[in-house]
Amino acid sequence: MSESFSALLDESLNTLDMQPGSIVPGVVLDVDKDWVTVHVGLKSEGMISIDEFRNNKGEATIEVGDEVEVALEAVEDGYGETRISREKARKLSTWKMLEEALETGEFVTGKIQNRVKGGFAVEVDVVKAFLPGSLVDVRPVKEAPDIENTIQDFKVIKLDYKRNNVVLSRKAVLEKNNSEVKVELLKNLEEGQIVKGVVKNITDYGAFIDLGGLDGLLHITDISWSRVTNPSEHLNHGDEIDVKVLSFDKEKLRVSLGLKQIYNDPWENVESNYSVGGVYEAEVSNLTDYGCFAQLEEGIEGLIHLSELDWTSKNIHPSKVVELEEKIKVMILEIDNDKRRISLGLKQTKSNPWTEFANKHGIGDRVEGNIKSITDFGIFIGLEGEIDGLIHLSDITEDEDPKEALKEFKKDQKIECIVLAVDAERERISLKLSE
């Protein structure tokens, strides 16, 4: 290639001012039937069609809280919107992966779609590639249905980003994999067997483990019972580790490995060790714009939503309330063992100022407070416990125009009020001016 695509992508990734064309990480804030809202660290969120997150079965594979990489198409365009694309990010990342595979000789995985002139069309993630008929097998392939719609490994033998041209070889893969050493190793493998291996290559989706001439895939989801976002944080190139054989295919010479499966699954004892309504110690493991995650024990993590952080501060970043790795007390609000989700509350471990006010004051009681804000519909009064009460416009005066009466009040002014109603559950207090 005359110009390295990898260099172009790295330049985009290193752009600190997030120019259009950059690939940036984002967090899913909302998912509806048509759109996925993603926060990428800018003033406005971006929206991506739900179709970009559907799998081959047409199912949407995205949830609130998921982290995704997106490509910036426009930053704060003329309509004040940020336009982003997951497909473009995936395509750029795939091209970089293909170029690296061409340079290193590593194999890539793709799906053989259909026969075309001179060979087969192959899809590598979101990039279209060509598999010449002469490079399909070590032996000539007579009938296309034998390999159509199958997922295979390939060696990249030619790449041209500008012309969108990718040429693959399945034959090279088969020739390498058909070695006597690998075949012999497979003969001795058993599912559930614990074997030693060496970390050979680390990718975004896991690591390849050398079992002594045969590579097995340790997928990112099988590294640890805890959340793993970057395999390199748990594994190092050249590490010797014990892994469990999860499955293997002697014909395709593929081995799936697990590291976490060596240890007991902590979720097996969740319902016996934890109960809804119970208070437990946890460690803050991750901060997001929609809340924070706290780890109860290794492999058991729960979400504290923004609404469950504090009784009075509703729209602040979690960093204003907790710190990463801080030890905190949390209450379990919900346990979903099937989905491996736990909802936690932080505010529930502290006294509820709304309940305290309701227990202390009844209808007709006189209370004092300072005016926090004046609106078209009334006056908000700051009360004890950092909670607010509302004097509705209709309760300000009976003798004159209420809107004119509002002009007599100023922010921070101290006034005496009478309690009309207290709803601790809905966090509402109704007041009127004392006579």
C-alpha cells in the first residue's frame, strides 16, 4: 500500500480535539425500537440506527451501559447534533486488523457468503473480501454448497484500502493447520481438561494460547468472572497459564479455552450469599455518566444508578459522590440471576431526609426556610435536610394577583411557612405562607 491505513487510523485515534473521522469510545445511554443514544464525551449525544446493532438473526445486540466504539461523522453540526456511526468505526477497525494480519501472517475469521466469478465472496466483519477458487482448499472444491455460509479462517495475501480490495487464502490456513503436531495434540485433548499454555497473541476479543504447536482461543468473556474490557490488563505476552478445554473441533483444528472456568462461578451462590434489602460492603469499580458499578466480590458487580446515589442530588456525576476503588456500603435493590445483574442503592444506606421531615412535621406545622428559586408556578423553599418544599402560586396570596405578589420575594430570603401536605414517597412537600 502506498499509504498505511494503520497509520491513518492511529492518527485519527490520537486526535485530542475529536475531529470528524476519529474513532472514539462511547457509552450507550438509551435504546428504543429505532435508535441507540450514545454519549461520546461531547456536549450532545449521538444517535445511531438500531439496525447497526442487529446480528444475523435481526436481533438487537445492545443494552444501556454497553461500551461501543463509534466513528465521528460530524461534531456539533449546524443543527447542534453530533453524528456518529458504529458501522464506519467497525469498518475502520476491521481494515486496521486486516493490515496487521497481512504484516504478521496472522489468520482472520470470515464468513463465506456465495460463489462469484473466479471464487467466493467473503465477509470479514463488515469488510467484503474475495477468495479465489484456487485458494479455497488444498484440493479443488467441486461444489459450492460445501463451504457456502460457513465461518472460516483465512490468510490475507493482498490488501488495497483505496480500491477496497481484499484477497484471502483458505488454502494457506489448511496447510498450516494440517501439521502432524496439531493433529497429535488434538488426539489427546478432552473437554474439561486442564492444560498448560503460553499466551501467544492478545487481541481486543481475547487471546490465542499456544498449547505446544496448537493455538486455542481464550475469548474475552472466558478470561475472568469479573468484567473484562481489555484482555491485556489480565494477560501478558509469553505468560504461562493453566486453561480449561471448553470445546474442540478435530476437523477444523479449533480449540476453545477458558480461564475463569478453572475457578468456581461466584454467581452460583449469589442468592444464598446476598438478599434484596440487605446492606453490604462494596468497592467502586467503574464510573459512568449514568451511575457507577460497585463490586461486592470478585465476579459479582452491581450498578448504582444515578437516581440511587443520593436523596437530594439527582443530576450530578457519580464522581461528585464516590471515588474509584472507594469502599462503600450499598443496599441490594434487585437480583436477576438469569441475566447476572444486580441493582444497588447507595442512598438507601443513609437516612431519608424526606421521611425524617414527615416524622417530625405534620399538617399545620410552621417551618422556616430560605427561598431557593422563584418560578412561574411558585416558590421553592430550602428546608432542613437539604430538601425543598413548594409554595404553589395559588397559595401565595388571596388578595392580589399572585404573579404580582411574586415580585415581593427574593432568592435566599428567609420566610416562615405552614405545612399543607407531606408525601415522603414522592418526595414532595406542599407549603403556604404563614399569616
